[in-house]
Amino acid sequence: MIRDICKDETFLAQKAEPAVPEDLPVSADLLETLETHKEGCVGMAANMIGVNKRIIAFDNEGTYMVMFNPEIIKKSEPYPAEEGCLSLTGTRKTKRWKSIKVRYQNEKFQERFKTFTGWTAQIIQHEIDHCEGIII
């Protein structure tokens, strides 16, 4: 189901609760909503559709990927960035990392580790910030 984009900064500033297998339908809604906004959006966190859970979906080099309970466990090479967000107006400056290693769970809630670089790493960092209640 395509959901409305949440713009309530008080809600977005809350730290997300851990995702559980019962949250799988939320990930489907997140993907559908992201697909609908693909012209101006490359990633989404569940709180952007009004669900306070640690779930993100993003464009991973042309294929959408979903992560449950993502956490950055290693990062290197900081750089300044400027980003926009569907939940906010305008763009804002922030610091990002060129390479990140992420621990997450897949749709079967199996733990996985993966290193991302460049643009994909930047997208993931933005979405994990959403899970942490960090508004850029």
C-alpha cells in the first residue's frame, strides 16, 4: 500500500523501535511508497511513512533493498554533503562517510554484514539517521 509521507518533525525525531517479523508488511508498504516517489527519492525509512520501526528501503545500484534493524558498525573517509528529504523542505548540510559497513537483518531476519561505498553508502547513512531520530 502506498502511504503518505510523514512531515511531522516531532514524530521523525523519535528513535525507532526494533523491527520484528510481524513488521514485514511495513517493508512492502515502504517499497511501494519508495517506488511511487522514485523520481525524487532514492531511499526511505519506515518513520517517513508513519511507522516508528527500524526498517529502511533504498536504491542499491538499480535494485531496491530492504534492511531490518540496520546499524553502521564501521565507517571511513568523512566528507561534507548536502541532502534533501521528502519529509523536509529544502536541503541541509551534513557529514557522510565514503565507506560504511552495515550489520542488518534480511527479510528472514537473518543477520547480515555488507560494506557499501559512494552514493549507496550516503543513501543508507541518511536512512539510518532517520531510524536514530536524526533530522538532517
